Amino acid sequence: MSHRNSSLPGGLAADFSSRIARLMFYIVLCMVLMTFDFRGQWVERVRSASTLVAEPLWLAVEAPFRLAGTLSDRWADRSALLAERDALALDLNRSRARLLILDEIERENDRLRGLLDASATIDRDFQTVELRQLDLNPYSHRLLVNRGASEGLRVGQPVLDSNGLVGQVDEVLMHSASVILLSDPDHALPVKVERSRLRTIAYGSGRSGELRLTDLPMNADIEVGDVLISSGLGGRFQPGLPVADVVEVTRVPGEAFARARAELRARMQGARHLLVVTEFAAEERIETEEVPAAETTQLQAEEDGS
Amino acid sequence: MSARDGGQGVLAISLALGLALTIMPLPAALDLLRPYWIALIVIYWNLEGGRLRHLGHGFALGLLLDVMTGTLLGQHALGLVILVFLLERFRARIRFFPPWQQATAVLVLLLNDRVIHLWIIALQGNAWPAWQWWLAPVMGVLVWPWLFLLLDALRRRARAHSH
């Protein structure tokens, strides 16, 4: 490098055209890379290899913020913590009570499914993940979470928060994973309008927290305030998860399709924990159920619930 | 070119810190105002340190940024390659500008970079960014003098130690 460096200040005119040529070379290289990356072809492999380099860097940058977080937790006001604990305990009790009712409904559902000879529902499991304390570019529509392949995450698993669907696992590293948000313009989600059972596809709008529905028939039964839930078509997302609220429907006369805008239920601001739906819990279940005891099933049900 | 023997270590540390600042968590309201640290550091080292003068440097740094921030591979690289090219083109002039004029040049470079990013963001089908997005270069210029003084001081200390 140094011998080229020293040649830079002198011979400017001759150097200039070669610089232009090099600039063009790099610009074309960038364009090609971006195009391939956008189209999602072989750069995918380069990319996943390069994120292996990025992961330790992410961890290194996050470490001081993580430390600050634990320190502030340690020195948090005792009375505030106690109040928070009480609130959480109350919340937990309420949720438990609700779950007891749901358990009953689930058993009933199983019986009915048995009567109807319908296919059994897949046993799903959840894994709680925490957002890494890092900000990616807001236009990447990605989140980083602190669980990865070693904790059982796989590409394509749905990600939820307590209000609704957030996105799906997009890329899995050893101890972290990136989640593609529903708002990514590349993302399409099969949804259903809860009220009218109308099925359609919701695309990411590229604006954070917003979806757009672009292929609605003009006479589609959809109104402002309708709730969109996942329809389960495509087999990736569980049916019935709340997704978004319709906030605007426009029917331009003369156009072939009506359009709608919907706001995501999931609130990404302030959320630190997300749920990833994993469905590989079946083997673990079998192991735990190999200890047959009539009394423990009740206990187990409670454990599963909590 | 006595400037070039300013610490290699300072360069590496400043780039590492710049990367850290780039992905450091900020409240959502401030996120759009985040100065483009790596660009500022590249400008400093190019003008004052006589380093990072090759387009390849900009390209490599840009790719690293793309991987770290999850943008399209080549987005930051394109911006930084053009930045380094423009810097090199007008280096002789910008170096001897009075400070306020130099700051204006930095602002123009950062704004130009934003335009490049805007173009790529729009091509990807994203929505138009909020108006705060354009404040980031202004933040960058506000940070610029302090960064300049800090890096200058560090470099001088590193050189004093090495002698």
C-alpha cells in the first residue's frame, strides 16, 4: 500500500483517469452486490459467512450496554422493584386463571377433534428471546435477538410479542438470529379479516409497523377497524394469530383493486422480549410423559401453563 | 508527509469506536439523528492523517458496515467509495480551508452520501424517510469539530510517545 500511497500526490493528471476507472469499477461492483443481495441469490451464502464475522463484533459492542443494564438493575430502587413485583404477581394470577379455562377448552377441543377424526394439531412450543441491545439500520427491517441455532431456532419460525405477530426468523447464527419484520417490503403474509373471513395477502409497506393490502377486490368486505389475523395458509404461521388493525381503505374508482393500510398490533418500541414459536418440542414431551402418574398430569398441565 | 506516522493504533481504535457508536442502542427518537460516524472518521483520517486514501479502503469499510447494520451488501460501500473519491479529488483544497469552510465541505459530503442512501432505499421499495432523516448530516457537522480536536490530540500524543 505504501508505495502506491507515495505516488498519489505527484502525477495528478495521469492518476486522475485511473482513479475514475477505479471508481467506476467499485461502483459497478457495489451495484452488482446490491442487486444480487436484493434478489437473494448466491450473495446469501457470502452474507451468512460474513455474519459469522459480525457476530463476535455485535457481542463485543453489546457487552458494555449489557453491563450497564445489569448495574442499573442492581441499583434499582427497592420500593420500585417491590411495586413492580406485586403488579407482575397480580398479572400472573390473572393469566393463570385464564389459562385454566383455556386448558379446559383445549381438552374439549382435543375430544371434538378426536370425534371428528381431524388431524391432530402440531404441538408447538415457545422460546423467549431477548432483543440484542443494538440498533441496526432502520431500513433493514431486521431485529437481532439473543438466541440462535444452538438454542433450537430455525429459519422461518414465527416471532410474536405479547400483542401480535412480529415477523419470522430470517437468519440463524450460533447465538443470535435476525428476525425479518412484517413491515419489510419483501415480506408477504397470508391473512384473514377476522370479521368477514376474507382471505388476502398483506405485504410489508416499508414503513415501520405498517402493512398494505393491495390485491383486494373492489367489493371486498373490509372496513376501517377490522382486525387481520394470520390465515395459516402457506403453513408457516399458525392460523389465528392477531396481526394488524385496518386503518385505511381506499377504493379509487376505475382501478382494478381496492387498497388498504393496516397498522401492526405488535409494538416494537420498548419491547425487549419476544416469543419464537418452535415446533420441535414433541420429543421432549414424550420423555416427560414417560413417567405415567394420574396425579402428576394435573401438575404438569399447570407447569406447562405457567 | 510527516503526518502519516501518527499512530496506527489510534486509527484502528477510532474505527472500532466508530463502528460501536454506529450500532449502539439509542432511543427511537434519536435513532434517525445518529451521525454517520464512520464517514466522519474516514474524512478526518483522509484529510489530516493522510490515510484511508484508497477507494478500496472505503469499499472494505462500507462492506463491514453493511454486514454490521444489516443493510444491502454494497449500500454503505457505494456511499463510502464515492466519499473517498470526492475527498481525494478535493483534498488539496479542503485541507487548507478555514475551519468553518471545512465544516461546510463535510456537510456537503455527508448530504451527498444521504442522497445516495436515499436512492438505494427508494429502489428497494421502502417508504420515504421522515424529515428527521436529513438532520443526521447536520448532527454530523456539529460533532465534526470535537471529533477533529479529539483525534488530533490523540494522534499527537501517540506520536510523542513513539519518539
